[in-house]
Amino acid sequence: MSCFVCDKHAGRIEVPGGALYRDELLYASHGIIPEGRSRTYLGTLFVEPRRHLSGIAELDDREARELGLLTTRLARALKHSEGAEHVYVFVLGHHVDHLHVWLVPRYPGTPPEYLPFRLSEWPDAPKGDAAAIAALCERVRAQLDR
């Protein structure tokens, strides 16, 4: 059975901006542009175990520690490089049966009626195409390297 996340890790799915981070345990990237659209909410990042796991309870202790550390580092990078005033972290697991932790920045001026699950519906939300995602990824990588 095919897994979207495993296919992404194997390079069978193009990821705008490329991998933000990759090692033997974890993979992090920006979200892809939804099919039929030319832009997406900027700064939506995913952290995923390389091992195919359906949920957070299946992580071993080492994976859990490293996932927590990387999630924190990426949130910090979004605050520094993108000016996010807050970074939401979600584990939903409704559409893809492979653990993926969402990091979603809240930018200054976001109206309260869009918090936290409707950020991309805000008409003035920062959205971008593949080039804008690639530029954001470069800024986030630079923060991770600091």
C-alpha cells in the first residue's frame, strides 16, 4: 500500500523548497501546494518520522526526543526568520496514516476569528507559490544552522 509521506521521503513526490531537515530518524519540509491551487499558506511545516508510524504513541523514545527537539527548533526558526508571533503545533492524522506534526505560524495582525484552524482562510494571510516557499525554506534553514 502506498503512503504519501513515505513517497515524499523517498523523493517520489516533489516538495517545494526541498527537505528542511533529514536524518535517519526524521524528515521536515514545508507543506505542498494543494492540487488545483497555485499558492499555499506560507510557513506551514511538517515534521515526520522516517519510519512508517501511524501516530505519536508509536514513536520510540529516541524518535520522540528528536521529534520534540526538531519541532522546537523549527518553531523558533519561524519566529526569527518569518516574524511569526506564535507557532501552533498539531497532530491530526485524519487524511494520511503516517505521523506528521504540523507547525503553523500565526502572523501579526491575524484576526481572532481565523485562529487557530482557519489561518489560511484569512484574506490577508501570507500565501506563496513554489518560489516563495523555496525562499522561506532557505531562511528557515539559515536559522537552523545558527
